[in-house]
Amino acid sequence: MRCARSALALAVVAMMSTMGCRIGQLMTRNLAAFGEERSLPNRITHPERPDARLAVLWVGHATALIQMEDKFILTDPVFTDTIGQLSPRLVEPGIAVENLPPIDAVLISHMHFDHMSLGSLEMLASKVRWLGLPRGGLVYLTDFAFPAREVPWWTSQTLAGGLRVTSVPVQHNGWRYGMDRDWRQGGYTGWVIEYRGMTVYFSGDTALNAERFRATAQRFPSIDLALLPISPIHPRDYMHKMHVDPNEALTAFELLGARWMVPVHYDTFVNSLDEAGEPKRVLLEAMEKRGFDESRVALLEIGEQRVFIER
Amino acid sequence: MPGEARAQTEGEIGSPYPTWPWIVTQLVPSPELVIQDGQPAFGARWQLTPVLFSFGIHRSQRPWRAFVVEPIVRHSGSLEWYVSPEYIALDDDFSRRFGLRTGVRSYVPLIERGDYLSLSFGTSVMRFQEQTAVAYEVGAHVLFGFLGTLLSYSPTPEGGRFISTLQLRFF
């Protein structure tokens, strides 16, 4: 009995030291990154592309400006200098807020600070026509003038002009402050956006849940473009329950049956123990091994805009 | 459960309620520096919020909370009634070092809707060593209200009482 108790105590101490060590490493990296924000030369000032039916501008992290003909959609907008006050931005946003067009739909995938940034929504507020959140999201949004709506999984909203957004299941978590995890088992979602025969998928953060990706592919059999995260990778034993790594992101891409993939959610903030540049390097290795090339997996630079379907 | 049905099962979202981690973290005291009649002393306080009304929460949401309050619901703009057991080391008799404060406090968001920085203003009454004193306070709160500083002044007892609190708060 005493032996079992000692073993348990040892396990708890070991677990706490490991966790403490990881948190310490993460904090050290974040503190070292303050004041190191890289500026981007020649940022796009007019993102409207008259030649495009479908275009994407990667703003950084999970923020992407999607143009579907005359409609603009912005995913998980983060334009602030830090996330959660403690994690500084490494690269300036790929477009200045003042250069954004009016946004027909802002889509929030979950409540974490690097996905729902209230300061960024304040900057954008005058341009937002509609905002969609996962179920349970409004309680953390605070009160904004623009219309905002929670959209449960497998539910669609048809917006002005026929733009249609559908909340689809992924696998992540929906708490914001840690202690709220007990009453927030839900509160995260992926999104499918449809407009004039084009379909775009945005997962937000997700682990590899083949069943959910297959279910989405069954309901949306002709996804043109999938925006999928490729980071954080490490520590893998902790992250695998919530985040795909680059190889798993490719698997998700295959399961979704999409034509193109744009990797996102890397090299913008320090939010893991990944080395700088590691997610992109690992993705390129996985692509080579699995026979994907850049004609299908479009590795955009932050601030780069790519036209996928021309008019 | 068939695969399709399981894929459609969305996790529950409930109202905040007291959980064991919440209860344990409420026991963590906020340290204070107390100056009364020019004499400094160590102090500590614990806090409970029996009722809070949020005026920053989204208009579609219920604005009332009891005891467990999500940080953004408090710091995006709210008015709370709070109760604070307080310890002030101002007497040799240990049992006379405990008091009870109750008051109202309002939060005003400054940055990131209050998640990054909010200010608070409040007033309270405190029963300590057989005396009842009114106090006025201002505060600033960062890191989703996890860390804050409160400065309070009470004109009674004679000579006044200043308290500077390093507030640690978990929900």
C-alpha cells in the first residue's frame, strides 16, 4: 500500500515537473519573442481581385481573407500584437485592417485567444456584416453592433446574396480560460462556405477525426479548397488530441476530398514547442513522401494572395 | 452509436457552476499591505461574488451570475455585490485579526473588452475589531482578471486606513 502511494506521489511529481517544464519552455520562448515582430514589405492594399472567382489571402495564423466572387469571408481574425497578452506576434498581419473590404461573414471556430480576439473584432467592427460562432460562443463575444449568431453543427445560415455557411464537426475544445472546461465540452466548429457553385472548408483547430472529416465530405462532396492547420506539432503526446500535425493535415485533406489545400496556423505566434519553420519543413517532407505537390497544397507566405479559380 | 450519429454529437455547453478546481482556487488569498494610523501590517482577503450583473455581455445572453463568473462577463462591464473575509495583522490577539467586508464594485473595460485591462470602482463596509468602517476603492485588472491591484481608503477608524491589495482571482 505504501509502495503504491509512493509510486502515485512520484507519478504526480513527475507529471507536474513535466508540465511545469513545458509551460516554462513555452513562456521563455514567448518572452524572448517580444519586440521581434517582422514587418512585411509591399503588403497588399487592394485585396479585391476582379479576375478571381476564388482567392485566398493568408493574413497569418488561422486568419485568411477568402474572396468568393463578390463576397468576402474572414476566418478567425487576429490582428493584435499579442494573443492573451503573453504571446507576441512574430510577423505583422498580412494585410492592414484599414485595407480590408467589407466582410460578408466573419467565421469564428472556437474561443481560444488565438482564434477569437476581441481586440481584433473591435478593430474590424465597422466592416463586419455578420459573424458566426460555434454553439456557446456568444457568451464570450461581448456586445457588438454587428449581427452575430451561434450556428450548431450541421446547421446552415444563408446570408445576403446567397452566401451559405454551415457549421461542421471537428475535434478540439471550446473553453477559453481553462476553468470553464468543466461546463464547455462543446463550443468549437469547422465551417463550410458555399457560394455560386464554389465550396471552401475551414477547420479551425482540429485533431485527426476521420469519422468527422468523412461525414463532412459525404455532405459536401465537391470541396474546392480546404484551409487546414499544420501546427502545433509538439509536445505530440499532448497535442495529438486537439491538433493535427502536417502529416495528419494531409490525411484530413484526402478525407475531405478537396481540390486544393492551404496550410494555416503556423509561424505567426509561439504557441507550442515547435522550432521556427518546423511545421512547413515537416509538411514539405510529408508532401514529398506522399506524392503531393504545390499544385494541390498551396504554401502561401503571410500576406500572399493566391487565385484558385479565375473568372 | 452509429458513426454518422456520433459525428453529429456536439459536446454540452452549460452554465457556469462551482467545480472542485474553482472551490480550491477561491481559497487562495490575495495579499495586502495595510496602513492604519501610520502603522503597516500584512493582510489577506478572500472574495466571493453572490450576485453579478453584466452590462458588457452580448445582448442575447443572460446577464446575471452567482458565485462563478466567467472573466469576460465580469471585466467587459459589470456590477457585482461581493463579500470578503479579511485578515489584518493589527492585533496581538489572533482571533481579533479577522474581519468581514461587503460591498459593490463596478468594472469598466479598457483593452480587449476587459480581457487585457479593466478598471474597477467600488465602495464597501467592513466590520473589524468591533468597528464598522466605510471604504472607497479603485482597481486595475489584467490577464483576464487573474491579476489586479486594488487601492482602498477608509476614513475611519481615526487616522484612516489604506489598503493596497495584490488581487489574485480565478473566475
